[in-house]
Amino acid sequence: MTFRKTGSRDISVTIYPPVTRILHWLVAVLVLLTWPLGFTISFISKEWSLDFYMIHESLGFLVLWIMLVRVGNKLTAEAPEAEGNKLERFAASTVHGLLYAFLIIMPVSGFLATNAHGFPFEWFGLVPIWSPIGKSPEIAGILSGIHWASAWILLGLFGAHIGAVLLHHVIKRDLTLYKIL
């Protein structure tokens, strides 16, 4: 499938399949909702903090499952040819790979940290999710630290990703952005 831009130059670009594009934007929206919720929990009054935790954890758990679907999709769906010079292709591949990794590490570490701290997890307050580790205070802090560090690493990767989008769309004025829209 291609996107064609007409005007002073007639150019086209091969776009990602619809499922790939939908999964990309779904994860983007969920992360943009989940990250600020997690960041603000410590500033919320006790009466609201449990609700914030439940929503944050439920959205994060949803991100995990969608990312697992995305990994399967990435391994099976055709993708447009990577563009740019060798360094640009390496940078794009590295950032995308790290985004995938941390979009899985972060919800897994958050889920396990919740379990290790001894809190039961009910997805959106409706579906109880089995705890694979149970209350484990000896590793709770480590898992929370991994989750916290992953949040900041993910924010940096997100910044690099958006920086690349702006580079392509505003400075290079190419059609890279249209591949995923």
C-alpha cells in the first residue's frame, strides 16, 4: 500500500499495514495516558491514590498484551523498506528495538512489583489477575527500581523517537511520517 503526495514533486511512500499502524497508535495513546498517571500518583491524596494505581496498572497491563501482539505482528507483517544512510537506519533500528524492549520491561516490572509488594491486581477492578510471585518483600524494591528506571529510559526513547519524526517531517520534509499514519 502506498501514500502519494502530489504537488511540485510527485512522490510516494510504502506505508505500514493497517494492523501495524493501529497497534502503534494504540500503544502511543495508552503510554501517553499511563506514564503521567504513574508520575502523579505520589502527589495524589490517599483517598484517590488507589484509584490512580488501579487505572495506571490496568493500562500498563493492557500495554504489555498489546506489545506482545505487536512483537508477533512485527515478526510476521511486511514493513516498508528502511530509508536513510547507514547511521540513520542503525539509529532508527536501535531506538525502535529499545522502545519495544522497554514497552515490555516496564509493564512486566510494574506488575511484578505490585505483586511483590503484596497488592492484589484486578484489571480495571473487574478481573483478578493471578500473582506469579506473590508477596516477596525481598525483591519488591528491586522490581520497583527497574520499573522506575524503565519509565525514565522510555521517556528518553520517546523523546528520541519524536525528535526523529520532527527531523524527517519538518527538516527533511520527507514522507516518513506518512508510513505510520
